[in-house]
Amino acid sequence: MEELNSVTIYWLISIGLLVGFIIDLVMIKRGIGMIGNIIGGAAGSVIIGICSIMLNLYAPLIYAAVGSVAFLFLINVFSFHVSEHVDARAS
């Protein structure tokens, strides 16, 4: 089983940064920005990874990556802003 040490935390942060960058590439100018995706990915990965280590689940790094994707999906879906301006002039 995986134990919680500095190497594991390093890998959790690295996986979160990579997932955040990939989600930013997929979202293409929608949702939160690049910095928000990267920080949210790292935070989500560390939180999910530590929880899976504490619960003694198998392969906590995989759970961290999948949990980080789900976390960023929820953040990006609920942060869409409508940028269309409606012109109400009568022609």
C-alpha cells in the first residue's frame, strides 16, 4: 500500500498540475482560466489522493487523477458566463 510521505505528495501535485493543464486545453477559453484550472487540479488531486490513502484504497494516484478531473469538471461547468450581448433595437 501507498504511504503518505513527501514523494507521494510530490506526485499528487504533479498529477494535479498536468490534469489542470489538460483540462484548460480542452475547455478552450471557457470556464475558469489557466491558473485556476492548474491550482484547482493540484488542490483536487492532493485532497482526493490523501483521502484515498487514508481509506487504504488501491492505487491512490489513479484515484487522485480521476478525482481531479471530476473536481475541475464541476468547477468549470458551474462557472460559465454568458458573454453574448443581445441588441434589442427594432429594425
